[in-house]
Amino acid sequence: MAETATKTAFTAERLKKVEEIIQRYPEGRQKSALLPVLHLAQEQFGWVSAATMDYVAELLSIQPVEVYEVATFYTMFHLEPVGKHVIEYCRTGPCCTMGGEEVYDYLKQKLNIETGETTSDGVFTIKEVECLAACGWGPCFQIREKFYMHLNNQKIDEIIEDLSK
Amino acid sequence: MANTKKILLEHINVPGIETYEVYRQKGGYTGVEKALKKLTPDEVVEEVKKSGVRGRGGAGFPMGMKWSFLAKPEGVPRYLVCNADESEPGTFKDHYLMKCLPHLLIEGMIISSYALGANKSFIYVRGELMYVIRILEKAIEEAKAAGFLGKNILGTGYDLELVVQPGGGAYICGEETALLESLEGKRGNPRNKPPFPAVKGLYQCPTVVNNVESIATVSWIVNNGGEEYAKIGVGRSTGTKLISASGHIRKPGVYEIELGLPVDEFLNSDEYCGGIRDGHHLKAVVAGGSSVPILPAHLFMKTANGEGRLMSYESLSEGGFATGTMLGSGGFIAMDETTCIVRNTWNFSRFYHHESCGQCSPCREGTGWMEKVLHRIEHGHGNMRDIDLLVDVAKKIEGNTICPLGDAAAWPIASAIRHFRDEFEWHVTNPGAASKPGAVYQHLNEMSV
Ligand SMILES: Cc1cc2nc3c(=O)[nH]c(=O)nc-3n(C[C@H](O)[C@H](O)[C@H](O)COP(=O)(O)O)c2cc1C
Ligand code: SF4
Ligand code: FES
């Protein structure tokens, strides 16, 4: 993971995407592209390093500090290296009402890490997030774009086994 | 009462309804045809006004009225921004609607943009729903290919481009001015009002912000007329509402109800929640998303005057905050007797503390204090004065902040103490047991029989 910290150039395909995103907004409002472009960056590099932020600032012709203040405000951006799979579980009321606390405890036990940590093999990171707008389908977590819902211990076993392959 | 009228979810079970083809076969986009070819923008606004439909994002402000406030200075672009940030705990209806019926939202966006004179409109979707963003983008491509978006739509000379914008994980960006800041590529700090978005919104231009569900109703209103819409529902709660139901019910999910449905029917009939899970009984309800006051079962089922409550804006707020609550976003959370109210309240307080943008000190500091004190009580280190301290801090936040997040943080706590004070006191007097959730449940079981 560490080597991605210095690899800051987008693939040609993503660069094209950046151009396309900038075109969406009125002339001179390219700063609006910041969140979508940070998502693209995280998609490619796994996390958002200071070097990546500088690179994004350059692409959008804005000051690096404008990127820093945004990247640190929005919780979806990982500002430190993370594992291959980032498990973001919902810790908010309704999911807990539906048995979340017990299920998440099981997950942590199973991976033998606490929230915020990464397994020693670098495969899994666990993070806590707030309500994912899936409350009736909880307990739930998200790994990248995929939602895992109606979680229970057995499902956790299956998911982890599947992703460990 | 057979409340089966479906306006939004009528075709939800039709296979392939997320595609343009099937949506069109089922009568989709006839609203766009009617609006653009037969009605002037002002006539569309008029129909929405007549419908009486109220904003479905939480505040319930009449949509037609909001539209008529939009400033129209010559030569300045106007914007429509759809609020799909949906982050209010307990609320997952917009997520469901967008993923299952993307074209219903797109169609509503086209008609609404036409009514407001916007040529570029945005759908701001919380970033966690990236897969939904991809669904919406595909639907937009399909609509464009069919001639419903882009230049000179249906040969009427009207141009519209739709942009789907991802958020980055911040509840506060659901507040409309924070959303606009975020859309401009900044931190989601709510703006001081006035000026209101209707005058100076996105890029300092006149802007309307509406919720996903609000915009999705517009096609039906245009197709059938505002007066027809106003016949559905009860009193000033016209139409239908999506309710996302979670918690200890048999059938959690998203339901479309006619406003005015008795709460008893919503909670217990098999068409909706299907009742509380086996062997348990209802203890408390959060009726409209985590920000509205929590009610004990008896005050949810019946008003303090003993009238059966209805799922409507007016009936749920009957009794004010002393004995009532709010319909809010329709995030319905049912809790049975195993629920520890103190723990749930602490959980919500942590949410608001985490999500405060930090601009105003009553909210930034107050939410932190409340979380700390609630954590203390829940974990068996509280004292009786802490309970009053919480009420005091909540009062100091209310009404003293730039945006309503402060109120939203205060109300759940104030109401939990109002209705469940004995439980807070029990946590203080039984510190050992209180720190063991199992013991608490057992005690609560005994307390609530
Ligand atoms: C803290 C906070 C969070 C909000 N979150 C949302 C949200 O996720 N979705 C939404 O539609 N409205 C939300 N609102 C309400 C919006 O500010 C705004 O009133 C609404 O989008 C207007 O649309 P409507 O009139 O169609 O309901 C929120 C308000 C506050 C204060
Ligand atoms: S009330 Fe809270 S969230 Fe709203 S502007 Fe003030 S600090 Fe930010
Ligand atoms: S509380 Fe977990 S998704 Fe809403």
C-alpha cells in the first residue's frame, strides 16, 4: 500500500473522466468537481494522500489547501493507507436496535482487530460509520460500493471467507 | 380502511421497471410530454400548488409555495437541486426509490426543472450510494437517448442537462445550504440565512432544493391534476407518503401509505409493518427520523386526548412536543421492551456530535457535552444532576444555532428524558447493572410490564 503514496497520476481513462466531470459545471466552477474527483482518486489509490491532494488541486486549478479542507471534512475519504477491503459498518440507532452491536462484535473478534485497525496481512480494515440509509435492512455494512445487509454471524463468516480468497 | 392507493410505488414490482423501456411501457414520461407540450411553466407550478403536496425531506413545507418564491432576475440562470443526501437515521426511502425507480425521479426532475426555468439541474446523492449514482447515470443516458433530456427536448425548444453529484459522507450536507456549499466543492458548512436559496443559492443564483420523494410526485400531479392529488390524504396532509420502517417489527421495509392512515393499521396490519416481532410488545416509537421527539407506545398510538393517531403531519404533532412528535422524513423506528432508551439516546447523541459541522459553539460544544454525559449515565458513572444538566444543555442549543441540526440534536434527548426519566434515574441508581446491557434489558422488561 505504501508505494501508492507516491504514485499520484491518474490512469488515462480516469484523466478523461476528470475532463468530462469538469465539463458538467458552468464555466469557472470547476471546483464543483472536487468531490467526484476525490472519489476517483480513492478508487484508484485506495486512499487519499497529501500528494494525491496536491495532484487533484493541480488538475482542478485550485489551491492545495482547498482540497485539504474538503478531504478532511468528508468522512468517506481515507487519509491513511487502508487494507484491501474496508468494512464500514453502521453503528447508528436503528441498526443497533436490529442487533448490530452483537454482530459487529463478532466481526471484530473474528478478524481479531478493533475498529480503525487493519489485519496484519493487510486484507481487512474495519471502520465505523453513521447511518447508511439502509436501516430496515440492517444490521449492515458496506465494502466499497457494495452493501451487505441483514447481517448475522453466519453471514459474516461467509463474507469474510469469500473475500479472503 | 383499505389504504392501497399507490402513486409512487404503483409499478415497483414490475420486472425491469428500472429500465427506460419498461418504465415507458407503464406510462412513464407522459408527464414530461404533457408538461412541455401542453402546459406553460407557470401552469405546472399552479398544479403543484393545488396539490398541496408538502416537502418530503422532513420540514413539510408546501412545495408549490416554495417554487413560487423563486426569484427570476433577467439573464441569471436558475437551478433545481434534488436533495438525495438521505442521512437521517431511520430514513431509507429515497435510497429505495432511486434504486428501484430511477426514471420516476428523472421524470420528476425534467418536469420540475421546466416549471422553474432551470436548464441545468443537479441530483446530490450521498457518496455512500455510489451504486445508486451509477443506476441514475444509466437512466439519464437512456432518457437522453429517447429525447427527454438534452437540447430541444421533444422539439419544444426546452434544454435540460441533469448532473448527478456524489457527496462525501456528511449528514450535515442534507441541510439545503450545506448541500449547496458541498456542491460548490467546499466543506458542508450551512450558510447564514437570509439570503435564502430562492434568491441566492447555487453559485449565488436563484435555486430550489427539493427532496427526492417530493420531486418524484410531480409526474403524477401533472398527469392527473393537482386537484386529484389533493383528494388523497387527509386535511393539509395531502397525498401519499413513503415511510421507511425499521426496528422491532415483523416486516421492516419501505411502504407507501395514504396520509391519514391510522397508526394502528400501519404498525399492525400485514400490508405494512406486520406488528411487533413475536413475543414482544411496543415500547417506544421514533416516528419521523432520529431528529423528532421519541414517544412512548401509548402516546404514539393515541393522543393525550385519547384519539387514535393517524399517520399525518397534523395528527402526529398533536399535543406539541409535550405529548406529540412529527412526521418528519417518514423514518419510522419501532422499539420493543428490550430496548434501552438511555443507550439509544446516547447512540443518537453520538451521531449528532459526530455530524455537527462545528460552526456554532452551542451546537459544537453542546452536542459533545450531551454525548459525554449520556455516555456517563449509560455506563454507570452518572448522577441525578446529570439528567437535569442534559435538559439544560438541550434547551441552550435549541433555537441558538445557524441551522436546525442543533435542534435536531436537542429534541431526541429532551423527549427521551421527558417520557422515560425513570429509566435514566435507574441507570444512575444501579450503576453496576447499568453497565451490563443484559441486566438492563431484564430490568426494563420488569419495569415495562
Ligand atoms: C441537519 C439536516 C439534515 C437534513 N437532511 C436532509 C436529507 O437528507 N434529505 C432531505 O431531503 N432533506 C434534508 N433536510 C431538509 C433540507 O434542508 C430541505 O429542507 C429539504 O431538502 C427541502 O426539500 P423538501 O421541501 O422537498 O422537503 C435536512 C435538514 C437538516 C437541518
Ligand atoms: S447548528 Fe451545528 S451543524 Fe448547524 S451550522 Fe451550527 S454547528 Fe453547524
Ligand atoms: S441505522 Fe444503520 S443504515 Fe440507518
